[in-house]
Amino acid sequence: MTAELGHFALILALCVALVQASLPLSGVLRDNPAAALALGQRAALAQVALLLVAFVLLSYAFVRSDFSLQLVFANSHEAKPLIYKLAGVWGNHEGSMLLWTLILAAYGALFAWRVPTANTAPSHAMPPRFAALVLVVQGWLGSAFLSFLIFTSNPFTRLDPAPYAGRGLTPILQDPALAAHPPLLYAGYVGFSMSFAFAIAALMNDARGRDWARWMRPWILAAWVFLTLGIALGSYWAYYELGWGGFWFWDPVENASLMPWLSGTALLHSALVAEKRDTLKRWVLLLSVLTFSLSLAGTFLVRSGVLTSVHAFANDPERGIFILAIMGLFTGGGLALYARYLPRFGADGGFALKSREGLLLANNIFLATATVTVFIGTIYPLVLDALDMGKISVGAPYFNAVFGPLTLPFLIILPLGPLLTWQAGRLIAPSTVLILMALAACLVTLGLWFSQQNISLIALLLIGGVLWLATGALTDLMLKLRPYGLAGLARPWRLPSAAFAAPLAHFGLAMMIVGIVASTNWRGETVSAVSAGDVITISGTQLRFDGVRQVEGPNYRAEEGRLVYLSGPHKGTVLAPQRRFYEAERSQTTEAAITTDLRGHLYAVIGETTGDKRVVRAWYHPFVALIWMGALAMALGGVFGLLARRPKSAKLAA
Amino acid sequence: MIILRAFILSIFLLQPALAIDPGEALSDPQLETRARALSLELRCLVCQNQSIDDSDAELARDLRQFVRQRLQAGETDGQIREAVVARYGEFVLFRPQFAPHTFLLWATPLLIMLIGGFWAYRMMRNPSSNRAETRLD
């Protein structure tokens, strides 16, 4: 019965979304924006409530292991721990699309709830016409995705008779990081629907001003923070779960999430120029449309099965075509409106390269190039194949070859942006500081050049560039905190959060690049077949292998190896890598054992047996943790940026 | 169909990537470094988007041994790549060769940079309309 209620709630949500997409639009066209907005707000809140009902009912079916539901049968098992029963809700196509749609409705409802119209200072108020248009666009999106769910991917399909046991969730997905990965990723993807909606509203509203850029920025920032965390979590999961410590594979599905991240980062920076300097508006509008299109393309690539990849776990051409139609509708519609209303917006330009906006424009050119590179590398083999011009592969070596040289100039201009003023392009930092920064970067690069043998030129230059970036970010922070003096530093919680946003995010990028360069260049590796008592040496550390024992988990059996440190500060520490066998799902996973020291990770896995010996593989990944700590710092920078906006919106809510 | 798919998945996707086996590595460290670098650029044809260096499939193991034998025979990286392409086709290369049909793949990043640079240059030289608009605000 609950499943039928859930299905019914979905259908009602579609009806509400259709109302949200149509009636407020006619209200706007008939010059009654206040009524249009009021209706849109109610519809948005009703839509999220209905979707929440559907989602809770589906989760309930998973928790109860109600195998009369096709979806629960195919993706769950009674013996699974509760957290993975819940994660199973979005560990499959139908459930994850329901989550996608729920998050979409939640963004719309959050906007409807907090829309700054009434009770605000007139300077902050959003015209009802604009707000109503944002809700109309959200209504269209909701209608499209709810139709997709109901007509091609109904999560509430019944099975009769109900089977006794479910098939279980793919074991490599039974992991805490992967339970949180899809919701974060989707919150990021879908968040860009807000900047899309704002751009459409700005285009259709006779917006000569730039207020829309200011209204748009917190939503871009929120989406960007979620997407950063979602990608980082997925990468960390791949690192410890796939068994050898790779953290990024340039896999099509990873690329699908990287593209909106790159263009979203560009959008974040150019929207700042539009807000502060009233220029680049045409570019910001175009980028808003394209970033959301890339989010949709990400969904399309993963869900349609056009691409073979490690993650394409649910695919179906019919659904692919439906998503392609949605993508075409919104991208095409967005671009058509863009072309139609563009003349209302003044031409971009009117500033010098040597100014903050000039360097932010350069930043956007680099990020746009990076986005296009990922895009072309991902679709080129498909296009070539479709044109019958041969089958080629584009993989990590291609992307590394292009991204290395692309990152370097980007790193060099990046820290200069915050150190220049807007417009006049006056240098904020004393020039001696810049000279010292450059000197330090050059010295370290030269030092590495002479002391390290096996290091590529590009890796060397990147490390120099990263040092320049890191010291630049610290200089930026110090300049921003200087007005508060030592008294301010004594009470850090009273300092303005805006001061930390950009420096922290830029420093995080520096950390991430150091982690990537160091762990790929100085990785240690050893593979050996050993018996109990044998000693393995990895990057100067000695480990004794003590054999393998059987252990029982909640829903798996495992072989657990035992490796003991014989030397170093970790002497006596035990590493216990596992190979797990999941009965219900009839498959196995490798659980790496990882110890962290000051310089990096020691990473060990056990393999199969050869004769009476056991294969043990160990790696030393220097500074690898900086990759995810860097991502965390970037996201935290974004959160500080959001907090900096709070006083205004708090006033609005009052 | 679903069962078939699950079966294929369980073979290709869920096998953890486990790199090379004991005893495979060459004793000469310089040759072994070259072997690893080459292996990372060759695609395992029965896997999903894995290099032969990352895969523990039978075919990948054979190809790793093939690469190492050729290296010991004194062939250059280019010769070995050609030999592998002659056997399995261009699809095996993760870094496509620069050729007429891959021209756009390699040239696009550069083209975008140039177009972006040109666009920015023109924009900076044309300040007129924007100023007019700023006055209206």
C-alpha cells in the first residue's frame, strides 16, 4: 500500500510542477507578478512536500526489505546493514533519479521560502516578476524530470509474487563514502539549475542592472561546494576501494562531473565581475546556461550507457533518449532565449588586463579551455566511431599531456588576481613580497631539479607554480586581516568570514596539486609472493607478513592478512588488508589497509594465492592525502564565502 | 537480461584492479620503468577503461609480457607501440597518435585558448557601450 501512495505522490508532484510551470508564467505575461509569485511559491513548497513523501516511502520499503517492489528486490538484501539499506535507495537508477528530482524541488522550495521580496530593504528586494520567473523555470525542470521518473523509471513498480530474498547491492557500493557520494554530487549538479533559472529570469526580465548576478552568486557557491565535496569523496573512495591507490582515472563518468565543476568554477569567478564591475554579463549568462547543460550532460552520460566506464551501472537506451530530449529542450531553450534577449545587455568589456577583472577573465579562458578539453576528450572517440573514421581511445595519458601545460600559466596568474585592485589594477601587496614569493618558488624548483633524479620537467615546474600560488594565497589572507590587527587575531571568530573565502580555496588548490604531483612522481611500489614470516621492504619501511586468517562480517566473509611494521616510528603497528566475499551478491571486494605518517600513506592489499604463497602488494603514496585535504579546504573556502553573505539574508528573513 | 548484465558486471567491473604480478617485473630498473610507462598508455581490451598496467585480466598480462620481451630485445618505445597497434588496432592506445583524424582532438585546446585570448583582447579594446550603461544605473 505504501508503494502505491508513493507512486501517487509522484503523480501529484508532477501535476503541481505543471501548475508551477504554467500559471505563474501566464501571471507574469498578464502583468500580475505578485499573484504569479504567490502561486509559484505555494506550488514549489507543495512539490517538495510530495516528493519528500515519495522518497520517505521508498526508503521505508528498503529498510523493511519489501521485496514486492522490483527496485528493492534488485538492489537490496535483508542481511545488509541499515546504512546500506538506506544507501541502496540511491544506489540504482530509479532511486537516484528520484533523489535528483527531490533535490531539484528542494532548491526551488528553498528559494520560494526565502525569496527576498516583502519585508526587505528596497535595495535588496527582488522584483516579484523576476522571482516568479525563477520558479517557472524550476517548474519546467521539475515537470521534465518527474515525467522521466513516472514514464520511464518508476521506482515503485511491484513484483508479483514477491521473491523471498533480494539480489543485494553491488558490494563495492557498500561503503560509507559511497553512500554519501551521490547525494553530494547531485546537490552540486542540481544546484546549477538555480543559476540557470536566474539567467533565464534575467534574460526575460528587462534587467539592465546587475542585481541578478548578486542574487545568483550564493546559489552558484552552494552548488560548487557540494560538487567539490562530491567529486572529492568519489575520488577518495576509488583510492581506497579499487585496490591500488589510483585517485582519478579520467573515466568518462568522472569527466562528466569534472566538466560542470570546471565551468561552475569559471561561473563563480565571472559572476563576481558582473556583480562588482557591471560587465561580462553576456558571458555570465551564457556560462550559466552551459554549466547547467553540462550537469544534464553528466546525468545523460552516466544514465544512457553511451560510454563504457567503471560506473555505468544502470543503462538503458530508451531512458538515454528521454534524458537527451530533456537536455536538448533546456539547452536549446536556454540558448534560444539567450540569443533572443541578448541585445538588451550591454557589450562586455571596458577594462584593462592588468586589473582584478582582467585576470578573472583570463581565469575564465583557462577554465573554459579545460572544460572544452575534457569535453572533447570524452566525446571524440564516440564521434569518430559514429562517423566511421576509426576506433580510438582517449585516456589518462592524453588528459595529463594537455592539463600539465594548461595548469602552469593558470597557476602563475591565479594569485595575482586577488592582489590587484578592481579597475585601476593597483598592486595591493608590496612588490617586495611578490619578489620574495617568486624567489622562493624558483629556489625550490632549482633545488628539486638538482636533488631529484626521476622527475619530469612539467612536475618540477608545477611544484614551483604551486609554491607561488600558496604563498600568494597566504599574502592575500594577511592583507585582508591586516586591518583587524593583533587584537582581531586574538578573537578569530569575530573576523569577517569573507576574508578567508578566496585565500582558503586557493590554498586548497595548491595543496591538491602538490598531492597529485608528489604522489604520482614519487610513488613506491612492491609486489611479492610471500609466506608467513617473510619480510617486505617498501620505500625503506620493513613489514613482516604473518599470514592470513578468516573473519566474518555482517554480510560477508573475508580473508584478512596481517602485516607488522618492523621499523620506523610505526614499529609494531599492524596492517590488516582484507579480501571480502559477499554471499548474497556473489562477488568480492578488496579492502586496502592504509597507515598515515607525516609524509604519506603506506597502502597494502592482499591478492590471490600462488602455490603455497600469497601475493602481497604494497605502495607508498607520498603526500597523497593533500589531494582530499585540498578539496576540503576549497569547499571550506566556499562555505566561508556563503557565510559572508549571511547578514544580508538574515535581514531579509526578519 | 538483467541477470546477464549483472554477470558481465561482476566479471569486468567488480574485479579490483591489481597491477602486475610477482615475478613479472624486469630486473633492469631502467627497462622496467619504461615498461611501466608504456603499460600505462596501453588499453586492456577486455576491461572497462583500464590500462594493462592496472588490469589483472589474462590478456593484459600477456600484453605486459609482450611489452617486456620486446624491451629486452632492444626495441624502442615507438616500435613497441607500433607492434601493439598492428596487432590490436589504434583502439589500444590511450594517448591517440597525432594524425589527420585526431587533429581536432589535439588542436582544440590550443584553438580555444587562442579564440579566448582574441575575444578578451577585443573586449578590452572596446570599452564604449559598457560605460554608457553604467551611467544609467
